[in-house]
Amino acid sequence: MTGTARETVQAYHRARFAGDVPAATTLLGDAFTFRSPMMTADADGHLAGLPGFLQVVTGVDMISELYGDAEATLVYDVHTVLPMGIQRTAEHFRLREGRIESITLIFDATPWHPALAAEGPA
């Protein structure tokens, strides 16, 4: 895969929030890892929860985009239908050979706890 970190990360961000799992998958490296305050996963685990997550998302407002040769950081607000409303989020990407190798998602997970408790055990 070729392309700059900016092109790859922007394509992934668009695909993910459009719910296009196949397109998002093509941008992830073979040894992809995902970490957030609520989970650690490989590509399959990360993308498996995407459809459910998008059911509660009503929009995304980008605040900042920072790009390096093999990394990127996005800061954005996720608008939800849940009581927490807007979730401020920072996301750091590491790339290798034009594909996303890892994502670290940073946000305050505290407002999500009641929503997850209402869902009950998995």
C-alpha cells in the first residue's frame, strides 16, 4: 500500500465513521493493535464493535489533525444519542509501510459506564 500518513488515516477515519468495515480493514496492517480505555483488540475485535458503536453516533466534528511521516493524531468530538452527548476523543495512529499498525484511543470512559451497565453482561 502506498500513500502518506495523512491519506491513509483520513481514508480510515472516513471509512470507519461511514460503517465501511471492508474499506477500513484494507488500511490496517497484519499485526494491527487497538487500545482504548475500554478495550484492547486486534483488527477483527476492533472492527467487530463498529456497527453497534455507529448506532449511537450522530456526528463527528474534527478539532485537530496532526501528521508525521509514520504517525498521526486526530482530536475530535463524537456526538451520540446517549446521555453523555458529546465525547471528546484523541486518537493516535502509528503506521508501517503505508498501513495502520496501531491505534491508541484516548477519552474519559466514565460517562460510558452507565450505558454499558444497562446493556448487561456480554
